[in-house]
Amino acid sequence: MKYKDQSYYDDFVYFADSTYFQFFNSEFLEGNTDSCFQKAQSIVLTKSLANKVFGDEKALGKVIRTNNDFFEVTGVIQDYCHFYIRPFRFGQISYR
């Protein structure tokens, strides 16, 4: 992921459709379940990843780059680990 001139690496990326948070309850720290996937090219980050990339700044509304795509941060959720989610290994991702 790349934000500004800094690149970050994350081991796993999860892909979800707009109904994900209707089935899997997550605590939103920024944004909410009703609006997080209303736009195409939206991304929801965990708290630890948002802190790694943005530090103390709010993540909501910022744009990151992942490979050749740009995504707007539309939510930040509390860190969690669900045993029923299988991660997709995406490789190195860049934030813009």
C-alpha cells in the first residue's frame, strides 16, 4: 500500500461486497456500516493498519494506492480475528 511517498506492506487483504458488515459484526471507529461500501473503490482498514499508515491522523476520506488502483478509506474498524474468514494473499500493496 502507498500513501503519499511512503510504502507499507500488509500480509493479507480481504475482499468483501457491500453486504459483508450485515453478516459480520465489527466495531466501527471511523465511518459506519451503512455508508462504507456505497462507492466503488472503497476500503475499510483495521485500526492497527490505519495507525501504521496515518499515525494519529483520521483515516476517513484519505486515498491510498494499491498496486494500480486508488481507494478511498471509508471506514476504520477495531482489530479482530475471525476464524471463519480465509485471507487472500495479495502481495505488496502501496498507499498513495
